Amino acid sequence: MVNDFEEIMEEPIARKSLKTRLYEWMKRRWQFIQMKESAFVISFSLIYLLALCAEWVVVIPGIPTGLGIIIDYLIFGYLYVILLIIAFILLKSILAFFYLHKCASMIASIAILITQSYLLMMKSNWGWKVSLFLTAVIIIITTLVALYAAYLYAFRKKTFSYITGNLVILFLVIALGNEARQQFFGEDKDLITQLYEDVLLSPDMSSDDHDSSADMNHDGSTEQVLLSLDRFPSNPAQPGSFEVRHYDYESYADDTDLMTEEVEDIIYTAPMDGSDVLKDWAWTRELYWGFSEDQIPINGQVWTPIGEGEFPIVFIMHGNHIGEEDSSDGYAYLGELLASQGMIVCSIDANFLNYSVWSGIVDDDQLLRSWLMLAHITSFYEQQYDQLSIDWNQVALIGHSRGGQAAAMAVDAKKWLVDNNITNILEKVSIKAVVGIAPTDYRVDSKQANLLNVNYLTLHGTMDSDLTESFGDRQYERTRFTEDGHFKATVELYHANHGQFNTVWGKYDEQFPGAILLNTADLMSGDDQRQAAQIFISSFLQASLLQQDQYEAVFQDFRTVGQYLPLTGYVTRYNNPKELSLFNFEKDDAESQWSTSDELEAEVIELKGRSDGDKQNSALSIHWVGEQQRITFNLTKQQQFMLNKKIEAITISFARTDYRRSDDKSEENDHTDQAQNQIIDSLVEIDKLDVTLPVELELYSDTFGTMQLDLASYFSLLAPAEDDFTKSSLLEERIKKGKYDVKVEPLLQTYIIPIDLFGENINLSDMQKISLYFNQPSGSLIVDNIGVITEGGTYVQYNR
């Protein structure tokens, strides 16, 4: 037997082939893939998969297709779930195949969530640093939730309903806590609301109960005065006396299409040939919209007053939004109001020029919008619809966002559309006014629109997350008058955003998922924002089109309608041809025009917006330390000659600055000398609850001597709107390529100061000096455009 055993041992063991060994290894790996994972791993992975789906639920509203949000969720939801299952199974199988079968599901779900979160945030243009940070936050939170749910399921043996209930309660507690933290205006809500109310309703305007105030002269003497400011007796946003009829207007290429129901509610228009301006009309757009560039439809909505006579007409152009969602619907609140007050209002359908999920956005869309606006005017002018009785000598254009720029470009269209017959309409109608609602102001072919003898108004919100700068200020600067009967104005609304001027666009100025980071808690409500827009736009158009000149008072002092305005901050500018500018600080020799006290520094600066954009305006930046510092402006003989008229008011524009920003800029750019730096270093941080205008105005001549007026007794000056665009101040400088990194920009407030506040029958013809005394221990202001308004140019009445 021993020999037999030895023989067996000596026989060579058959060596398996490489193919056989590989097959057996693959078989064992496949068995590991099929092995059931622990309850802890399964429940943990399930929470991660739910987090993945939750992220996609947030993303879907950011990619609407025009098919409706429900269809979008059905299409993208089902597609996403299928792709997620495939990706998860593949990655899990690969991980399990390579010896990670016990935790393959966990690793796979974590890897997919990390990848998806980072890509979505980068797609939102948040930058790689913020994207990594927020991805880490999402992973940490999801991991904690997943561990909690897995613990309850695997070790505590809790049911699915029990775990779901716990998670729902957890999320509700977090949501309620976050809502409580983000109260409107934060901790200062009540104080700021009261501050806005005090500004809007001051000084007391009742005829029987005036505020008692004191004017303090620079020598310390005081004079007791009674103040009152005449208010408007009615709200400009109240419906007028006309009944309103609403029509849709549409273009049809085939007359047989006119045989439709409710034909009495439709105005039919002829399409226009836009092939000479619309150069990049893609086949996908033609497939979706159903027309080519030589058959551009003239579609929209119109509201008209019912009554005798011809009515002024207003055309509204919306801006860029998702093309498949009708933006023209968003201005019905303006159409109905203005029509009730005696104006025909057309809201133009330019949705086919907007961004589309299917075909992107057309090139040079601002120019195309201006062409389309002129095409609509031409269509209405040439076809003379029986339903509309139009006064073509009274035309106004309103535009929102890119439409706001297009409205100004339409008036100056010959600058771009040189050989286009569409500009002939400008010779046949009289465009009296343009309104830019949060307008853009990009250069088109290196050119910008200029307005001459056309009234201009621009509105903008300080929490506009789309256009963070007030670009309408530039168009305001490029609006000129050579004849009487015109005016221009700007209105800045604190806590207003970009989208709420249009009821369709809503409170999110960015698409999802980026929208979830926006600070919407500090926004004024959409109803309030549109109420303010109605008041200012109605007042502007009644003054511009209906010859109701008294409405200019709204822009000379917004407190004249303060009792009707929503409680927020307002900063306004105003100018008309009767204003004679004495000092505008645009000239190279401006410094020779003033002298200062020892502890006051003044320099001419170019005003910049939040994103460092040029506001196309120079102003005087003043910093001082010490009580009763002053700056004196010496009038030349030529300026004194300008005053040989009856002067009704002095006009000055002031803006507060953020002292911290001034400090940073002085160090960064080294624009100031050592003495200037010492003054800036001494300035205190601005108090956003301080609305004092710490200026005493002094006039001097050898004839009437010295006259002083404490402007703080009559006027207020709001602190800069220091808004957080996002939910965390840490994100302001880091997302959207630094779009929100500067919180404030100088906003000039124009003050119309009636000359009779100094006394009766004052003649300024030989005035020699204008001085500003500053009554705060230290401070910083911007001064712009000191001038006078001649007889017939003021519409507000301050009673002393």
C-alpha cells in the first residue's frame, strides 16, 4: 500500500488552463454580484437614490419644454428613473465584481449623487469652488439622513411608514426653522418697515396738523418752521372711468383660417416679412413655430377703452424668457389699468425670439425686438382696425428687460436699420414716451440708442438677480431735450426683483437649480411690486400722453403719492428742459469751480454699477470729518447770466455711499492721497436705518446776503440698498462668476427745492455762491448736477 500511495503522490496534478481559471473566477465574481446585501446597506442606498430623484425634481422646472410642467415631469421623470436604474446597476455590478460586493450599493449611490450634484451646480454657473462646497454639504446631509433611516430599519426593525413619518417630521422642523430664520428683512423687519413708512408719509401733508421742525443754520441759530407737502388726492393706480375691451390679435397666412368661433374677440393682422433682419431662423424654429422668417406673425393682446374719440396707444415688449411660455400675458395688469384711464395698450407676442429648449436663442435679439415693435406699429397704422380708434400723435413704448432696450432702440432705429423700410413709420407717428422696466443696455454693432425730445422713465429693483445693475441709468443719461414739454425720470425700488414686473415670470430671476440659492425671503411681494409699477407708469403716461402735467410731481417728489405706495424704499431722479445745470461735474476743469474746508475732500469720479459697469455719468465724491464741514461752489458770470429768469426751484442730486466700499477701493486702486485715506479711515460704517440728509444749503449774494435752509427738515436720504441676492453671504462673491460680489451701487436721489422755502420774492440773478454744509461728524456723499428750474417747471408744492 505504501508503494501504491507513493505512486499516487508521484502522479502530476493536472494544471487548469487559463481559460478554465478565468471562467471560474468570473463565475465566482458573478456569484458575488448576486449576493444579497445587508438591510443596512439597502436602506442606506435607498435614501441616496431618493436624494438623487429629489435633485432632479428641482431641476425639471428649469428645463421647461413648452409642453407644460406636468408633461415635463412625466417625460423627464420617467426617463431619469430609467437612466438612474441603469447607471446604478452598472456601477454597483462593477464595484461588486471587484471585491466590493458588501458595500457596492452604498458606494454606487454616493458616487452618482456626487457626480450629479457637481454637474448640476456647474451647469448653474456657480463656479467649481461653490459647487464642490455645496456638493459636500449635500453629501453630508444625505449621509446623516441615510444613516438614521438605515439604523431604524436594520437595527430597530421599524416599519417603512414609521421611518417615513420620522423623516417627514425632520424635514418639516428644518423647513419651519429656516422660514423663521428668513423673516422678511430679517431681524430689522419692523424697524425698516416703519422707516419706509416714515419716509413715504413725511413731512406731514395734512392741512390742519403740520409737523413742527427746526431749521439749523451753520452758525448754530435755529428757526422754527411748519412743513407741509401737497399730496395727490387719488391713487394713480386706481382704474379710470373707461370700460375696457380686450382682444387678441393674430396673423394668418390663409384666409380660410379666419372662419373661427368668437371672431368678435379677435383682430386679424397680416404677417410681415422679416427676412432682411432675421438671418439665423433655424429649421427647428420653423418646425416648432410653424412659420418662416418671411412670414413673421403680428400677434399679441390689446386692451382698449370703450368711448368716443381717438386714444393714445401704448406698445409693450417683453424680454427674454422661455419661448414656449407666453410672456405677453404678464402685462395684463398694466393693459387693463391704462386702458381704463384712456389709453389703448398692446402687449406684443415676441416669444418666438426668446430662448427655446429646442433651438436656443436668435442672435441680436434686441435689434429684432425693436424691428418687431416697429412692425406692430406699422401693422396697426396701415390696417386701421375698426375696433380701435388711435391717436397716432400720442404713442408710447414700454419694454421689460431686453424689451426695455428694444423700446429705446426702436425710437432710434435708423441707427441700425439703415436700409429697412420699417423705419418709415417713425415719420408717420409721434412717439412721445419710452418706459424701460429693468432694461438691458448692451451695445449692438458698437452703438447705443439716444433719445431726443422723448420722455423717458426707467424702473429697476435693488434685488434684481438677473440685471444687478440699474442699466436704465445709462439711457437716462443719453436722453436729451431741446424743447419744453418733456421730462425724464428713474425709479429704484428697494426689495424688488426682475421677474415680478411680469406675472408670468415670477419671483425667481434664475432658472432651477440655481434658483434655490436666491434670497427670495427679502423680496417685496409680486402684488406690491406691480402696484408700485402701476403708480409710476400710469403717472408717467398720463403726464406724457394725456397732458396731465401735474403727474410730473410724482417724479419730482415720490412722497406726493407716498400714501399709495407699498412700504419699501424708493430712490428717484428727475430732469426737464426747464432745469438749467450749473454744476454737472462732467467738465475737465470742474475742480476750479469749488473750494472746501480743511477736513473735507472732494474729487470727480466716474460712477460705477454693482458689477463695475460704467453708469456713463460723472459726479462729485465728498468725504468729511468734523462738524460743519463745507464745500462752496463759485458761480461764473455766464452762470449768473443763466439766472436772469424767474427761478422756481434749486435742484440737487445726492447719493449715499458704502463707506467700507470706498475704503476698499481707495486701497485697491490707490486713487487718493494720504490725507484722503486718513479721512476715509475716520468714517463710520453707514447705518442702514439712518435716513437723515445731513446737508444745509446756503445761498449768497451781495444783494440778499446769506440764506440757509436745512434740507434735513424737508427731505430724507436712504442708505444704499445692501441686499443679499443669495441665501448665504458666503455665496455672494463666489457664484455666478462674482455677479453678486458688490452689494450696493450709488443711487442718486434728485431733490427739487422750491425757492420760496427761503422766503418770498427772492431774485437769484446775482447769486454768487452755493454752499453745502454737512451736519454729521463724519460722512460720505455723492453730489451730482446742481442746477435751477425756471418758471413753469415745478409741480410740487412745499408749504412753509
